[in-house]
Amino acid sequence: MSIIQRIKRKTEVLKDKYFPLKEFDAATLPWIDKPNPDIAGFLKKNPPRYDVPYDMADKLRSWEQNGYVVLEKIIPEAMIDKFWGDFQELVNNPDKYDLSVRIDLDEFKPNQERNIKDFPKKALQGKYVKINDFHNSSVAGKKLMTHPYIVSFLEAIFNQKVVVMQSLVFMYGSQQPSHQDYPWVTAKIPSHLAAAWIALEDIKIDSGPLYYYIGSHKMPKFNFGSGILFKPDSTKSPLEFADYLDKKGPEMNYPKETLLIKKGDVLIWHSALAHGGSMITNPDQTRKSFVCHYSTEQALPFHRNFPAQVPVKQDYNGIAIYNNPIFPQSEDVLK
Ligand SMILES: O=C(O)CCC(=O)C(=O)O
């Protein structure tokens, strides 16, 4: 990083400390989040780079109104099976790999996030497990998260170069309380964020499916006492945030919907869509999914954990993926 870039970065950090954000910055909002976006006009000037099997104008209208879209049957089964094969290899042979895993079980406190080899193998195949950034190890993961039909939609909403921010693999439902993503998964521009939930199997009602409040990306933003982003000096907790969203959703008539999609379908959601994981009612029922967060190169020109390092990037279908500087030995080990 040059001296000028360092000074700019420091200025941004100080600005955020003393003048915390109360709303997304109107100047950097994606075009589709601005009032009355001209979808037909946009698509005339910016047709998708890939020939997509869905109606892009319809999907963009739905995104603008509802804060999410489901792209049905867009991922070939073979791609998913290859990725799941890599995942099985990982959890059956954790000693051979380096990657960060979080298991939200009391028995692993106070270090619930560790290198995969530092957890008992059995726990890795159970509940409350989040496998972080497995795409760095798996080429099939990189191909899956940058599938051209996902890329096309992300490019349409951002109208900019898209980058991968992070990914999670789940075997079981997360049972995560309601939240929006922008306070946690934060780039330099919090509105430059979207996530894809790729169903790796048909999702069953008793598996603890994802739910979301339709249209909630337009609700007034929660103030953590430190502005709209969660920070070490926030005076409001994640549970108070969940409570706010669960009250505000019904109060503002944002219907709650449960995601029961099929293997190969993909949900893409807005950075401010309120969502969470419902309760698992059948403890044996899996809910295999690959959840990927994306941003733009403008908002995330570096690996999210290494803002001061020049990133090593790979290009997949026009999307940039940053190599993980913590585990260079793991990059692309599963081909
Ligand atoms: O899949 C889930 O249950 C939760 C995923 C999620 O909320 C997220 O990654 O933001």
C-alpha cells in the first residue's frame, strides 16, 4: 500500500469513528437502490455478459421491491456433486487441510473459531459448524460461487466489477437469529454487498430453513449506538438487533417467508434484507448449503482481513477472488 493509500485509509477509519454512518451513503448506493431505477434503460445500455435462462428485467424488478431473487435450476447437479465431494474429503481428512472453522457449541468456548485440525473430527460433521472460505481450498467452490448466471445478476445490481468477499459451508441449519448482513460483513462501502445461498440439496421444512422478511431491505436502519455498523464500542447487542428486526418486520408488513428451494436453485439477497435460520425440528435432517458474500472492487479492493496488503487475485468468469494470505499452502489444493 502506498503512503497516499495508507493516509486515505486512516482518514476513512477516523471519519467512521467520529461521524458514524446513520444510513447508507447516497453517493455510492448501487443504481438499483436509488429511487425509481430505470431497469429497462439500464438493461438496454448494459445487457448481461452471459445469456441467462431467466428474465433479467423481471428479476431486477423483484430485487428492487423485495430485496431478494431466487434463480431456479441454474447450477448443474454435477458441479454441486463435485463441490460436495471436496467437502466430504475435507471433513473426513481434516488433518490434511488448513482452514478456519467456527463451531458454536459451549464445549469449544472460548475458542470457537480454530484451524480445522484443532477440532475433533466428529464435531465437524455435526451441528453449529460453519466452514469458512472453503472456496480458497476448492477450485470447484470457486467455480460454483462464480457461476455465470450468478455473476450476471450480481453485475446487473452493482454495475461494477464484482469480488468475492467470503463464503460459508453448512451441513445443517444455522439457527442464526434474525440479522442483516451489512453491519457484520462490511466492506468500505456497506451497501456494496450481496449474498448467494446455493442449495446443495432439496431443502426440507424440518431442517431449519433460512427465512427472510420480504421487502425488509427498505426498513429504517438499526442504530447500534455506534451508527449502523456493529463495532467494539457498540452499545446495542446482536440480540437487541434481532429483536428490532423481528418486531419491525411484521409491524411494517414485510411478510416472513421460508426458503424451501431445490438443489441447484440459488437465492440472492440484498445487504439489508433481514433474515435468519429457523429452528431445526428434525435433528437428523441436513440442510446442505454454500453461502457466498460478494462486494465490488471499489468497496473491497483487498482481502477483507488484510486491507494493508496488495492482494493476490484470481479471475473466474470476470469476478475477482482473493487468495487467503493466512493459508497460502491451502489455495486450490482440491482441484
Ligand atoms: O444459512 C443460514 O442459515 C444463515 C446464513 C446467513 O445468515 C449469512 O451468512 O448471513
